[in-house]
Amino acid sequence: MQAGGSRAALPTRPGAAGVGGVDVWVCRLQPTDAEGAEGADIADGSALGLDARECARARRLRSPAHRSLFVAAHAMQRMLLARHTGTLPRQLQLTADAGGKPLPLRLADGRLLHHNLAHADDWMLLAVSHDGPVGVDIEPQQSRGPLDGLARVAFSPAEHLAWSALPAAARPLAFHVGWTQKEAWLKARGLGLAAAAADDGGRVSFRLGDRPWQPPAHATHGAGDEPAGQSRLVQRHPSDGLPLVATVVVLVPRAAFRWHLAGGALLSSAG
């Protein structure tokens, strides 16, 4: 597994005790980098420390290429989370709620470590938050063909109308900006993608770095949910030298973001 072509050592414990903020890892996956494991063990991830639930998900993927990338992404997630928790990757107990949202890990000092993973093609995005629930999404910049059909599914009628009004040349990037923004917001709140196209008064923005989709103030999404507007969003995109759009949403109004390549290089730090 590599990012940027070099395989530098990963840093130890990026989020040290008492330090808040959100560490965001951008990884270019190399599924043939399998830490020396071979054969069937690579196919389902058991040799790389994946648990029974992750291995079962890997085996359900019929495409060997998709299965290898799934295993690589989840193995890398375990490596990175292990460095935040001070444990071994295979010892991590990664669980999810009934809706599939990853449950936070509890650190030795009692703090909660929220995390969220997304991967598309050979790119992976992982956010690790000491401050509050977090959601991520990533989309490579590539030709998808006609986007109107996808936009009708992804966006509410009002959002689709706004996207359709953009110049044709601007729509591909705008689609990825809006879609990753909405999916990261929904994942941070633990909502299913069925809510993505609901026209409930919220609006996604198609401009990079704008605030995420905002449900109306009276909307309720379960116990412990943050009030509408109490969030922070950051996005990276092709102008940063990465051929993708990556979006992170954390459900606190103020948070520091530290972006890293998988090899350990700090891309940027923003308060």
C-alpha cells in the first residue's frame, strides 16, 4: 500500500494524548503489497488481521480486483487506527451500529476516537476524530459518462435543478463536490443514503469548501445528534495535486484538520 510512490514509515500515534482535532489520511492502495501474505489468506484478508465480519464482506465481492482493494483498504484502516490507539491492528474491535455507522473506539484514557472510511477505485480516505462524529467520502476525478441520471438519484429535485443550471464543463467536478459533500454529511450523522435525495429543505452546495447539506432546524435524526449547523467541512480536490475530490465532515463547529499521505507526509494543517 503506497501513497505518492514512496513507502515511508507511518508515524506513531498521530493523535497524542490530550490533542484533539481530526487526522485525515489519503492513501493510494496497492493491493499486491500484502505484507508477505499469499493465496487465500490475501483473498479474504485474514492474514492481514481483518476480523470475521470484514473477511465475510470481502468474500462476498465477486470481482478479485474489488476484493483485493477492499482488503487493502481495511488492512490500511487497521494499521492507521492501531497507531492512534497504541494497539495491534488485529486486536482492534471494529463494530458498527444497526445502521452500519462505525462505533467509536474507546482509548485507554477514556476518550472516544471516532473514525470513518471511504474508498473508491484504488484511493482510500480515512478520518480519525478526537472531537466528534465524522463522515468522509472520496471520488476519483474520472469520466463517468452522462451524469444526469446519477444526479437525479443523488440530489433532491431542487439540487438537481441547481446542478443542471451550471455550465456543462463545470458539471463533472460539481457533481463530485456535491455528492461527496452530501454522503460525508449523511455518514457523519449515521443516516442511510435513502435520505440523500430527500427534498426536506436542506441544500447541497456545488462550490468547493462550502458548508455541507443542512437539514431544516426542526429535523431530528436520533438521540445524541448535533443541532443543524454545528459542523465543520473540509474538501480537497484536483487543484491540490490529487486526482480526486475528498470531503470530510465532523459534527463540531470548530476542529483542526491534519491531512496526511499514507506514507506519513503532512499535506496540510488547518485550524
